[in-house]
Amino acid sequence: MTARPNILIVEDSPTQTKLLRLILEENGYHVEAAEDGKNALECVRTRQPDLIITDIVMPEMDGFALCKALKSDPRTKSIPVMLLTSLSDPEDVIKGLQAGADNFLTKPYEDTFLVSCIQNIFANLEMRKKRSTSSEIEIMFAGQKYHINSDRMQIIDLLLSTYENAVQKNNELHKAHNDLMEAHRQLEQKNYELEKVNREKTHFLSVAAHDLRNPLTIIYTTADLITEELKEKTSAETIEFLEMIKQSSKFMRDLIEELLDVSVIDSGKLSINLELVDLMELIRNNVSLNRVIAGRKQITVEFNPQKDLPLFPLDRKKIEQVFNNLISNAIKYSYPKSRVSIDAKREKDNLVIAVHDTGQGIPPAEMDKLFKPFPRLSVKTTSGESSTGLGLVIVRKIVEAHNGKVWAESRLNIGTTFKISLPIP
């Protein structure tokens, strides 16, 4: 055998031929190719290869016929033949044995396993040349030398039983694959049905919220007018009842507004209208508006931005909604006569805005509930302020729509910090 063994590939698929050629040439073999059995016989007459690797299913002359022709000719009988099979029928082994094949390889195959099989074929050829007249057979397999004393019938029986077992395992895997695909199909169907139900729920929620918003606005406005009209003419108890009506209707109106926001987000119709925005000025304005509410609790609100920050492509209204929610929340959960601070600074390629409160803090076990709808938290507002439980859900969706991130950090009895990170353009 030459220092660089010559291998003939017999394959009618150009793609498979190229793939096999690439594997073999990368491992130091010289490669020739033929597109069918007849063409392969012509190649062998011109130049005998050291090994033939042939597909079984081919036009003109299949792999079995080619192998039989080679093994029937004394001039080519000694050339080892490897048959490529899909491992679908044990009869392939019998036909291969009848044709005189030396080796089987199942498709698809791993590169390393193919090369290992070829190395075993060449190693066994060398050992057979040196074999004595003893009935003992010496073979090389998986890098180890083995001595076999079984007769031919034992070897054939073992080979067939092993192959049959492999076919059975393959059939089991095929069935498991089909079962998995059917389960996947059913899961997709269930997912489609759930999405349909969710769309219907979102639509119903949107319609109901729209229908409820106007009456609640009328109730709030009417209660406000009556309160102003009767402020000096009626008892304090009546004014208190009117204030309760105002606050309850305002809470319900705010809840409906946020339900509408959530329904739009869940329906995938959240549209972002970008424009260059001076984010620092936007936050300053938001701080000024919330100082009125903070003043009722004697809470100081401070804003400390880093200088020379660039303009950002943002949806102004939606980002205002984000900071109004975070700053008003910080005021709600801070103790009276305390401080809320907002910082803004560069951190690598991002702008990080942090809103700090001086409230009770959030227990670690409850942190993962913050950005979920209607979270049940043990932390309460410090002056009985109402909260819809949807604000942070909307905050996260809007921030993520701007390719940003939002998260919270908290320490019990010290306070909570909500942070937003936005990519710097």
C-alpha cells in the first residue's frame, strides 16, 4: 500500500461526494470519485484503489452489484469494499455478505467514526497479510487488537443479531421521534388556542375599559365641582364623603388607563414614536410636577444628572410615563420628611438613571414579583396612597421597547432604588 492510500468514492449524490471527499482528504487520503457502479468499474480498471466506499442505492448498478462484480474478479477481489447503508433492513447485511462486502457504515455518520472505520480496515488488511494458518482470527477494532476463535457461522450469527438489534433500536428511536413531533404539534395547537383566548381577553378588556373610563371621569368631575360649590356651605363630614368619591373614582380611572396600556402592550400594538429628546430636561420637568405631591408629605425631591449628556431618540410621552411612575412611586413609599433622589450618569455605553426612595425596602423574597401584574407585597405606601399594581409592568415594557433595561435594588429599612439603563446613541 502506498504511503497515501487511494480511496474511490462511488456515490450518485454530488453533495454527498463533496462532503465525503472533504473528510477523507483532510485526513490524508487521496480520493477519486465515480457516480455509479459501472463508472466505478471503469475507474478500477484504470487504477486500483486501496479502498472503495460505495452507496447502496444508485442507478445503473447499485452498491451490491458493484461489490459482487469486484469480488468475483480475481484482479479486484482483494480490494476492501465499504457499503453505505441507511440501516433500515437486516436483509442489507445478508446481501452485503453475499456480495462479499468488507464493512458497513450507516448514514448519517460522524466524521471521526468514518475515519476510525477506515483505519481499522487498513490495519486488518496488514494483519491478514501476516496471519498464520491457525483458525484464530486477529483483528483491530477501536484501536485495540483482538483474537477471535469463533467459526464463520458464529461470526455471521453474531453479526446478524447485532445488526438486527441496531435496527430495532433505530426503529424505537424513529417511533420516539414521531411521538415527540406529534407532541410538539399538539403543543403548538394548544399554544395557538391559548393565544386566541388571550387575544379575545385583551379585546374584551380594552372594550370594557373604554366603556368604563367616561362614566368614571364624569363621576370624578362632578364630585370635584360639588365639593368646590359646597365647600363653605355644608358640613365637614359631607366634604369628606365627597373627597372619598373623588379619590375612589380617580383611582378607578387611573386603573382603567393602565389596564388600557397593558392591553395595548399585550396585543403587540405598542408603537414607539421616536424623536430626539433632552432626557435630562424631561426628568427635571417630571420632578417639578411631582414636587407638589411630595410637598404634602414634606419630602424633598432632588435631581443630580451628570453634565453634557447627549440627546436621546425616545418616545417622549411614554418615557414621561415611565419617570412619572417611578418618581411618584418613590414618593408614595418614602416616609414623610425624608428625601427622594434621582441620579443620571454614564456607565460605559449606557446611561443609567436611578430613582432612590427612603421607604421600608422590599423583602428579598418579594423582589421577583415587582414587575408582574398586581403583585402581592408586604410593603405598603407610607400615607395610605393608592396603587394600581400595573405601573411597573408598563414601565418595563416601555423601557424594553427602547432597547433598555430596568431593575430594582433594595435594602430593608433603608429604601429601594429603581434603575433604568438606556443605550447611549
